[in-house]
Amino acid sequence: MANVRDLKKDVKQMVRHFLNECYSQLAYNPPLHQENILDIIADTVLLQDDIISRINSASYNKKSRKAGKSYYQELAVEFYDRVIELTERLNSLEF
């Protein structure tokens, strides 16, 4: 991660890619799981809002570069873990 701007771009790009996958599942699969897929979409949008707001409101001591770097790394790891959970939820739906 080079800077905060790149982290925000990565978050937005990954969410956009995942939402495209959700919409394609919604369009090409039986209407049996539409409500579950819409719940996953809603959770994804909430995840993006949460992560972006936490990036913007950095709660570390801004004088310590090391603290800032570790804060953003932990935030990125948490984001990726939650995206993996959402992906597993989407893939676990029986089609």
C-alpha cells in the first residue's frame, strides 16, 4: 500500500467487482435466492461505507508513521477477510 488514496481505490474497485458478480448471479440464477443475494449486496455496500469512513477518520496518533502504517494494514486485512466471507456466502447458495 503506497498511500491512503490507493487503499480507498482498492476498496472501491474490489467492492465494484464483487457487486458485479452479485448482480450477474442475480440475473442468471433462479429467483429462489434473490433475497439472499440482495442481503449480500446490502452487506457489501455497508462494508464499503464502514471501511471508507474508518480510513477517513484515522484513529491513530498522526505523529507516528509506524502507527499509521500498522493501522491501515490492519484495516486492509480486515476488509479482505470480510470480502472473503461475503464471497463464501455468495458461493454457498445452492443453485
